[in-house]
Amino acid sequence: MINFNGSLIDNPPITAKNRGLNYGDALFETIRVINNSIMFWEAHYFRLMSSMRMLRMEIPMSFSPEKLENQIKDTIKANDLTEKPVKVKLLVARKDGGLYLPKSREVDVVITVEAIENSFFVNNKDHYVVDLFKDHFILAGMLSTLKTTNKITQVLASIFAEENSFDNCILLNEKKSVVEFTNGNLFLVKGKKIKTPPLSDGCLKGIIRGELIKMLKKLDDYTLEETSISPFELQKADELFLTNSIIGIKSVHQYRKKTYNTKLANQLIGKLNAQARLVE
């Protein structure tokens, strides 16, 4: 069962004129739910609202955090997943009609759910190998920070990774600065300094990225910088990891001939799980 505009149905009435399909005129949120509690729901909700405003979408009167939360939980219940860890995808697409200029700024909302394996965030222990994707670039700017359905660069980078036996790829912007991974934000550790690309470089405004930034600023042993990162710095780093709402934190073990430790990421996993429980 899925939730379409507040009603539980078997399949959404998606037409060939769907604007998300035709023009990428859509946004989505991927959300982790544990024991029927939505992790970091307030951050997800406000990111969705601000993104809709940036894209000039009309926000329905029914889009209160409480009503959307109830719709998510109703969808989970309808799929008998209340007792399991769940990945939720909340998709918002402008209603059918028009060409580049839409006929309406109203939206359709689709909520889908699926079970996931772990109840809380667990850092990977498998040997995780990445490389640069240099065929296409992420444009620096605020549109790139939104979680829209315009993800063809990420798709091509994922195919490149599969074809070359990598687990993931690092994306660059047109200025040749490191931006993010195909499916998450990037953090680099060198000594006691932690770096992550700034939003102005075009990285996704990730939920876990935001939580970690707040967490890292409170650490006495490390300093955090939101600053541009060159590919050269990847070779000099002690540690490299990615973050997203479903995985949490995933350590990178190898980039080309460079190998990394996982010390800080392993420490942060516990703190992130504790923070997630606090905001349930």
C-alpha cells in the first residue's frame, strides 16, 4: 500500500504527463523510521518546506508536520511494518499540465515504505572502495542543494562505479572541487581537522550532514571547517566517510592507492544513534 494525497491505495495514478517524469519537477525525502518513531522528523519537514518554497510549489494547507507524520505512520501500519525499521520515501511532484511553464503550482504527494535491515546506524566493516567521477559535474549553487528528482549525474556516476568495480564515486563541481558522494555528503579528516564541502559548492543539504555539523562543533579535540576540498586533499586525508539519512555514516576504506582509518566515524556512530533516540 502507498499513500497518495492522504489516501491509502494500491498504486498511484501516475500518468504519462507527470511533471516529475517529464521535467524532473519533483522533490523527495528519504526518512528512517524506527519502532514507529521518525528520526529527525523536524529537520526533514523543514527541509521539504523550504525546498518547495524555492521551487515555487504551492504548499497545501494540510501540510502540517503532525498530519504528514500521521500519513507516514498510517502507510507504515497499512504495510504491517510498525515493528520493523523502515525506509520512507516522500515524493512531492507538481500536478500534471503545462510544458516548462506548469499549468498549476499545486502538488501531488506519494508516500512509499519498505523494510530495512538495521534498527540503528551501523558503520560498514566491508572494504569500501571509491573513485572520482569526472565525466560530468554538479553545478555549484543552491538548486544543487535540493533533493530533487534531477539526479542524472548521480545515476551515471553509479553506473560508472558498477562498471569499474567501485562501491561509490565522488562527484565534483564545475570548479573541480569535491562536492559529495553519489548518495551522501562527504566528510574528510586530516589530523584534528574535519572538512566538509559548503552548500555554496553544490552539495546536498543533508539531514545527517546538519546533525553532524552541530555535533562536531561541540568536540574539543577537533575543529570543523565547511570549506572547498580539492581532489588532491583526498590523497592526504586520514579518514573519509559519507553520510545520509538511511545509512547514517559509512566509512571509506580506499581511494585509489590511499587507505583510511575509521576512528572518528566509529565514535560518531554511537553519538548519532544517541541523538536519534533523543529526538524520537
